[in-house]
Amino acid sequence: MAFARTVVLRDADAVARAAAALIAAEARAAVAGKGSFVIAFSGGRTPRIMLRALADLDVPWDGVHVMQVDERVAPEDDPDRNLTQLRECLLVRVPLRADHVHAMRVDAADLDAAAARYAATLAAVAGSPSVIDLVHLGLGPDGHTASLVPGDAVLDVADRDVALAGPYQGRRRMTLTFPAINRARRILFVVTGADKAPQLARLRAGDRSIPAGRVNARNAIIVADADAAPGPAD
């Protein structure tokens, strides 16, 4: 299945700024059209630049709800937490309502119950079944996206929008599942670095043997740098 569009830019900084501009445009259109914009963010190096750039753009923050795509099970304010990055790079820089920031409670004693509560929050914000306006994703050198990693049982979860993954790189994770991601109105892959090139080629070819290849490509845009996508753009 072909992607809606692939944009290849010179470097990670250009990718981050283009992704931020795309998010801002989607936010303005959604808030103007229906009064709200629900976005789910992933973590990563280039997204740090993207989030800072987004903070400087024209975004109707009163109508924006921020969700998380995934989160490492770690204490509050741990540098490994995606929420820590999100706060430092975006949330402290913009006039976003506190009740419009929806963090995964990975510090809860009962993580299964916390995942169920996050799914309920998602439904309250984005409807039931939940339809997120924009899901921001990355791509790992092993083909993972979100915390949907090769060989994990979470790949086959079809009856929940939020689930727990097993340990990966030393941490358990809470993650949106494929059903939640694939219902999104728009999916934005931000991919940089030569180490991602082999998996990005497989993603663009629709290779469902990698986790990222199971994302609904019809609603997806890839913004990548020339190192990750050395061939021509679509």
C-alpha cells in the first residue's frame, strides 16, 4: 500500500521543522473545522527539535489535546520518560491547558489498570472508537514504531487501544496499539539517520514483516532526511 506522501529533506533539522509546520497546519485546520485537535507524540532525538520548533508556530493551543503514543515504565521526571522530553521541549513553552495534557501513568502500581484508564481517557477525548487527529511516529533500526517491537505479544493486541509491551532496551513500555494508531486521521513518520535507511526502505515497500509496516499507510506521511531515504521521494 503506497504512502500518501514521502518528503525527503537535507538533514534532521529540516525534517524537524517541516514536521512541526505540518503539525501546526493540521492543528489549525482541525480546530477551525471541529473545535479541537488531538495529537499523540512519540519520543526521539529529532522530535526534540520538532517540538521546540512547534512551540514557535501559530497553533490554537486552547483547542489542542496532547496524548502520548508510548512511554517507558520509569519514575516521574526520569530522563528516559518521553513525557520529560515533551515537557522540556514543548509544554513549558506554550499556553496549553493543563487538563489538555494526558500523560500515561506508568508510575502506577497496577500497570494493566493504568493502561485501561488511559484507553478510557483516549475515548473521552477522541471518541469511541477513538480517532486521533494526528499520530506522530518514529522508526527504529529494527523496524519498530511506538513501542511495538519485533516479537512482542503486543503486536497482536486487537481488542484494546492501549497495552503493555514487554521489556525493550531495559524498560517495559505502555503503548498505543495498532487499532488505535490505524484509526488516526493522519499519521506522521519522522525518520532521520542512515541507520534507519534499510527499515525505511522496507516501510515504504509495505513490508508487513516489520512492525512499522503494519501501520495504515493510506493515511501516513513520511518526512525523512537524505541519510534515511537516499533514493527519490514518492
